[in-house]
Amino acid sequence: MPRSIAEEGSWISDQALLAQLEGAAELRSWFGFIPNFHDAKVRSIAFEGASGALILATFRRTDKTDDRGYFVLDRHADVIFHFEEVRGVVLDCNPLSTILELGLRRVTAERLPILNTAAEVGDIELAFDEVCGGSGAIYAREVSLRVEPRGE
């Protein structure tokens, strides 16, 4: 079972690393900031050989409310994380669920995965907790992302 972001307590996504990923400027441009992916829905997770993709349906929550008192959501998009040289995948959740928290960081000697993966120091870890208490992690040498706006 991967270490849950919530269980680690100090698991803070490396914003500098995220900003360096190919596609990060596009992400910032679409949303106006780098989102934390809270309440994003996992639309797809797939791997072929040493490559993979995680597709998250996400949005921007505004400070406005509708006539029922719900926050107005806009800027809907699919954010596709692409993984090259995947070193490990650990899922302890329903893979098609809602994200509570998502983090991205480099693997260090102090934070090598606790499970059997081929992850090495310097690899990128994308980890998430989902709303029902499960968690997941993907370890890869390279990560990039792409934004596909959706008409909603």
C-alpha cells in the first residue's frame, strides 16, 4: 500500500518541479494558477510498456455561488499526465475515483517507496489520496502534462 499523502502529514507537492514540467505553462494559463486537483475525477489510467497516462477531469472553483448555494465551477478541462520510463505503480483504491489530494515530488534517499518498485533517487513520484480513503502512486523517470479544455 503506498504511503498516503495525508498520513505523511508534511507531504507538500513540489511546486517548483511541477512548474518545470512540459505543459505546466499551459496549465497555469488555462486555470490562472496551478491547481491542487482537489475533487478532480480520474477519467482514465493506463500503461503500455514503460509509458503511461493519467487523465484527470478537473475545473476551477470560483468564489461565486449559484441560486442553490453551490460554488460555480468553470474552466473545465482534462489534464493528462504522461509518464515515460515508468518505474512503479501502486494503487490501493478504486482507480476511477475522486481525488482528495495530489502531490508531485522527486524521490530522495529518505523517501524511497516502501513497496517493491524499481523507483530510484531522482525519479518523479505522483501520488494521490482519493475521497474514500484509498491512495495511489506512480513513479517515473519523466513526467509531462497536457491540458484539453472541455465545453461544460
